[in-house]
Amino acid sequence: MGNSKDSQTDRLLAAAIYVSSFFTVFIGPLVIWLIKKDDSPLVDFHGRQYFNFLITYFLYGVISYILMIILIGFVLAAIVGVAMFVFTIIAAIKAFEGKAYRIPFILRIL
């Protein structure tokens, strides 16, 4: 992972996990990850990172929604949305470069 053995295809597929999430939040990344996770450590790493990211930020969204009762949730929801967008782009770029990027503020579940 993150070395010269990672093929251009593996790097492209690892980046595609993140890029496809803009169009299909769950299905696209899941299909790519399930097909290539056993063949490519890079794709497996980024697939796990993406799904940990998805689960964690879903929880952040639920917490923000609950906190909307006391109005601070609107600010938190905006911050979570911007963070998801920015971290997804950064992760896609790092994956395409063949680097192992750990997305900040996520739970390591998978």
C-alpha cells in the first residue's frame, strides 16, 4: 500500500471509491471495494477508510439533527457537510497518488 507496486489501475480504483460517492453514496464505493479488496491492499485500505468515514459522519449528522432543537445543530450540520466534501476530495487525491490517507475525526470500525 502506498508503494511503487500499486498499479495505476489500483490507484484509479481507490480514488474512484471517493469520487463515486458524490453520485452513489453507498453502492458505487461498495461495489468497487468488494470487487478489488482481496486483490489490492490500496483499494482495501481506502474502501475501509471510506466506509468508516461514512458511518462516522452519518453519526455526526444524526447528532447535528438532534441538536437542531437548541439551534446549534444548524451550525454543526453545515460544518459536517463541508468537512465531508473537503475530506472526500483530499482522500480521492491521496488515493490516486497511491498514498495511505487517514481521514481526520473518524471512528476506526472496519
